Amino acid sequence: MHPSKIRILADENIPAKIIELLEKENFNIKRAPRGTDDNEIANIAKSENRIIITFDRDFGNILLFPPQQYSGIIFIRIRPPLINTTFSAILNLLKLVKPEEFKGKLFVLLAHGFRVYPKD
């Protein structure tokens, strides 16, 4: 895997520590500006070909944000959202899935694994 090939847009609800850890792993990650609404985040992700990573359940709604319009959406459903658990799950997903396989898909990230929509 070449982390630099994966371009990520972190929603403002992603802890700074997780962004820092992903940067240390050489991922190209950018944080959405504070107070940016979901549609603006979606537009930034589209224009910059970035995968959205978020805890916001709106992005898990395929009617609001149809995955096929994006470079990928990672909706994190880990409770409680502990830094180590969440970071490990994100890193595992990013290592298992090739950069091009994110396009047009919604990944629901759980503590031990993930689900993908639409299924192939």
C-alpha cells in the first residue's frame, strides 16, 4: 500500500490525535475547516478527490450522500470512540482496501471490521 496515494478529508469530528497519527503513517490527510457543513465537506471531497472520514451519521445515509458520487466515504461507528481502537480500525481498513476500491463506496467502520455499500 502507498499511503500517499490515499487522499483523505477528515470531518471536524475526527480527533486531532487521529489525524496526527495518520500523518505519521504518511497519509495525505486534510481536516475540514471548523463549522463546515456537510454539503460543503462533500463538495471539498469531490473537488479534491478525497475520501471523507467522519463520525457523522448523515454521511452514512446513502440517500443524502450517494456513495457513487464520491471518492469514498468512511463512516466510523465505533463506540466508545477511543483513539487507539479507532485509529487501529482506520489503519486496518486503509491497508486492506486498495485506493481505487474506495471510489463510489460507503465503508461503515466497526471496531473489528467494516461493511461496504454497495456490495460488489
